[in-house]
Amino acid sequence: MQRALFTVGRRFMWLCLAAVAAVGWSCTKEDHLYGDSSPQSEGAIAQARSFYERTAVPLTKSIGGQSVAVKPLPGEIAPLWDKAAATVLADGTTAWVDVPIEATVVYTAVRNGFHAHEAGESCGHDHSPVQAVQKLTVHTDADGTQRSLIATIVPEADCTAELNGFSSAEGLDGFSGFVSWHDLTGKLVRVAEYENGVRTRSAEPAGENEKDIIDIVDDAVLYQTTSEQLHIYSDFPNEPCRICGDKTCRYKHVESWHCKKCEKDKLSCQCRRCDVCGQKGSFCICGNGSSGTGELPKYCIVCGRTDCNGKHPGLVPTPPYIVQEIMLKNTLSDKLSRERYEEVKNGSYAADLFDQGQGYEHIHGLYEMMSDRNEAHLKMRDYFILNAQAFVYHDSYYHLGQALHPIIDTYVLLQTRIDMLQYYSYGQKLNIVDGSNVVPYTSSIGPCNKAINYVYDAILKLPKKPTIEQAGAVFDGWLKQTGGGY
């Protein structure tokens, strides 16, 4: 995700922009719009479908000098073109086609994010979760320019309007909430606020007006859940899973999401993970092959496999959980017994599995642009200290893996880490550590290997009950080694 630069906006500027905007996004009912049944609307839908199918896949963007596959915000989508609705200006120059979609990911929105307060304590903010609805929007401008966007429609908690009827041109009668539009690379294009069907304000990222955008979306965070998970939860809320017997199983009765070896669901499976694809047990796509000890394995941006033998073009760096294992294997597998090495790997993996929500960015070397960078850095340091002390005092190699995780993550491609987080925030995420060695890399894993070896050797030299200062000095030594930070 490219770092967006925003300009500071003022309230009266929104009114000015709304008054002078020609077509584009400022269409109103006085623009004499054609509805869904007119020949103009039918033609617009056909043109929108043709444009989308020509340009949507395969979709890539350049990150760190490499072509990387990207997916729209809801993951893989299937547009329902037979339910598409078009709005066209009377002169035929501008059209909006909104298409319901079936998507692999759906979002629950929570306003005001999460912040610290005691359970049950009133903080003055509404944290009520609401179900967001997403649609594909194909916009054709007066000059013929077309673009495909994902509209994310987030209602107020008491809004009862049918969200699937939302139109990017006209809004929706009775709708109160906000809508955001992203392009298919995930770049934010526009946000707009609505009150009882009337658009009250809007903003496009242009300069340093992120505060205004955050204000319009009410600092909302979108938490993702796969459609399959929602289906399973709603259909079998109180039944034990017939495969693993667990009532809280996330994949009830779905055999393909259970390991054939231990019969646990995908998240609970403790079987050995493959060094190449990173999957466990029966989920492995390539057997128990080895990744080697030199270069990072590559996977195909089209089929996602490591063994397509060049049938598809465009190989890119592997996902972070595989990179992390390779880093650990190259540095620690020869120094530790197999059992201890597995504990280290499991500790690192747990950080990705359970700490992907808002407030845990520091564990992955990230922070929100709107948050305090110094605070995020200190949280990252404290997380390291806590786990380093636990490793030394309790001889827990699981905690060693957790202590190493934020350090390893700073050597993983920044965009890859952002894409990995299981939520979406309208605030931009940045790298905490920006030293000369901590940059998006392509194939060199030398800097990370050096960092792991340094930290591991330094931790082993700590006393049996290390103080905060002693453990913190190890982190500070690594940070100084990167050439960046504080």
C-alpha cells in the first residue's frame, strides 16, 4: 500500500467543493438521471462489465521494484451482473454502475476503534459493531475514463435501510452512515458521510487531510471474517463439530478445514508445518519439502503455488509467515534441538495468529500514522523485554520466538505485513524502524540473519533473572545495529 500524503482541509472547503464540482462524484437528482430500465442504463451496464472483465484480473502493482499480485478489499469477488443497477446523466457523459458481489471476505465495522477503559465503563463512544456491505462500482467519467472501485457501505447502528440498494450516484433514502470507495489495489479514493439519505460531507485523499477522513468515517475499523466462517457460525451455533467435537470450532462440519492427521481445525492444528508452503498436516500443498538455506522460495502470483514450474509468469517474494520460518531456520535450527526449534517457531507463529487486531501493530513493526510513533516504539520494546525475560527465567523457547517476532517482521516487505493484518483501518500504517538495513528486500536475507544471531547471542548472556534495563539493552543494541530508529 503506497503511503498516502494528505493536505489539511477546512470545513468550509467541503461546502465549496460540493458547490463547484461538475459531474464525477457530485451528481444530484437534479442532473436528470436515467434509471435501470432505460437503454442508456442497459448500455452502461454492458460497457461496465466489459471494462471490468478486461482489466480486473490479473491485477498487480509495483512494490519494492517488484510486480506484486493484489486483490480488492473483499478478497476474491464474483460480481452479480444480473443484479447490477446503473445511473447515467441525461447527456450520457457520466455513468455509475453498482453491482452486488459475492466475496470471500465480509467486514464488521466498529467505530472509534478500541481504546483503553475498564469493562462496563462508559467512554462516551459508540463501539456497536455493524455489518458492512460491499459492492463493485464501475465509474465512467465525461472524458471516457473508467475505473473499477469497491464501495464499502457502513451504516449507523440504528439505520434500517436496505444497504444493497445504495447507489454511488444517488445515495440511498433513509441511509445514515458512511461509504468509502477503494480502487482494486486497495488505495482509498473517496469517503462520504450520509444522514437520512443526504450526503453531508465528503473527502478525497489529496495531501495531508487524513484527520478529516478519519473524522468522516468516525475512526472506524473494519474486521474481516470469511463468508464461509459466517455461514458456519450462523448455521450451527450450539452444535459440537462432528469432526473434532468442539462446540467453538471455527469450521464446524467442514472436513476440508480439518487436519486429517490430528482432526483439529486449521487454527488449532499443532502438526508440523511445511517449510515451503507454511501449511500444516493435510493443508500442505507441496508435501514436506525443504526451502533450502539460501534464497527465499518464490510463489506464483497467478496460481499461488511454489511448484507451478513456470507455467505462470511473475514470481514474487513469499508471504511473511514463510519468510519468518526461513529466517529462523537459517539461524537457529543448527543451534537448537528439534524440539526447542519447534517451540521457537510456534511462538513466532502465534504472534501472527493471535495478534493481528488493532492495537497490536507494534508486534509487526508497524504503527498507525494517526498514533504516537514513540508510543508504538516503546510498546514494541516492552513486548520484546517481557518475552526475553520469560525466555531466560523460564527457559521457554516459545517466548524466545515471540521476542524475535517483531524484529524479524521489520525485515519483511512492509506492504506484505500490512496485507497480513486481519483488519482494515482508514489510518495509514507505517514502519516503526526505518534504518538503512530495514528496507523492503527482494532476495537478500543477510540483514535479518545477522539481527537474529545478534539478539540470540546477547540474550544468552543475560543473567538468570534479567532486569528490564538489561533485556532492553539487547533491543537497543539491535536497533542501533539497523542504523535507524531512536
